[in-house]
Amino acid sequence: GDSVTQTEGLVTLTEGLPVMLNCTYQSTYSPFLFWYVQHLNEAPKLLLKSFTDNKRPEHQGFHATLHKSSSSFHLQKSSAQLSDSALYYCALTGNTGKLIFGLGTTLQVQP
Amino acid sequence: DMKVTQMPRYLIKRMGENVLLECGQDMSHETMYWYRQDPGLGLQLIYISYDVDSNSEGDIPKGYRVSRKKREHFSLILDSAKTNQTSVYFCASSANSDYTFGSGTRLLVI
């Protein structure tokens, strides 16, 4: 079945450094890929949604490129800010309409 | 403003009691979902509803049931709650691959 893998449970980095959170997926369908961000005690909110292969959605300085050849949708940002500290989920939706999440990566940005 | 509303926000129940979590949406979305969130386990799909009285099990349906009698309203029911059902429960609705989440219900079963 469909699945999403986020290999890092916790990423800690210093403000100003680049961010890269990994996401790979398995699907027999051509899924949409998503990144959601969740701040403490809040609901998950959509950060990015994939378009077609090699198109790059961007939002709030974050971007991600869907690479079907490697089944990846890594999240990147050139310079981390303290306010980026949050829990980030990669997710996909296939032909069943189910939104399937990875386990999440907590990003901690330190001064 | 498009919204998914969950009630209540916080709930404490004793083991063996019945629990009703309610979710409403004002977007006329056909598809609605219930997830639970636990540390280190991400968001796990409990049930999905494709429309009124058209419900399907998700990945962890055991111990839960759902009811959808109106398109805008989707309920999650725990018959005889267990302590391992302590969690944060999120409802969501979707259309055209756009998903909207509610603010969650924090359930503590003691």
C-alpha cells in the first residue's frame, strides 16, 4: 500500500543555516505530495502541495520538488528562522482519497 | 472563512465510559476523516467518510465507530473507552486534494 517515510525524527540547527527535511514515498498511483507544519497545540496546516514532476511549489521561503524517479519530495529552505521550529509532516494522497502521513520530523532552530 | 470545527476541545473520561467526539464543516465537502495523533506515531487514519452513510475503515479502526447522517457533520464514537485511547483526535475534510483540519480534541481516559 501507499506509505511515506521521514527518516529524521528530530533535526536541530542554528538560525541562518539551510534546512532540508527528507521525505520519500511509495505509491502504485501518481500521488499528490504535501508538507504540513504543526506548531505546538495547533492543527496541522498545509505548507506545500506538489504539482507535476519537477515543478517547485514555494511558500514562506520553503520549497520542495517532486522527483518521481527517486520517489522523493524533500523540504528545503535556504535560511532557517527561529519561528520555523515546529513539527513537519510529509503526506501523500493516492487514488483512494486517503491522506497518509509520515511519522513527522521535529525541527528545532536555535539562536 | 472555511472551517472545520471540533467539539469539545478537551475531554476527560473514565475507562469504560462512552465518548462522542463531534466534527462539523461549512464547506459542503463530501469527504471527511478522523485521525489520532500520538508522539512518535504521526497522524493515523481511523475512519474516512466519502459522504452520508458511506464510511470506510482507515488504518486503526479497532475500538472506534463513526456516524455521518448529514454531509456537514461527522462523529467519532468510542464505546467503552480504554486508557490507550488517550490521544489528540483531529477531524478533517477535503475536496480536490485540499484538506482542512480542525483544531483537535484532547482526550484523556483515566
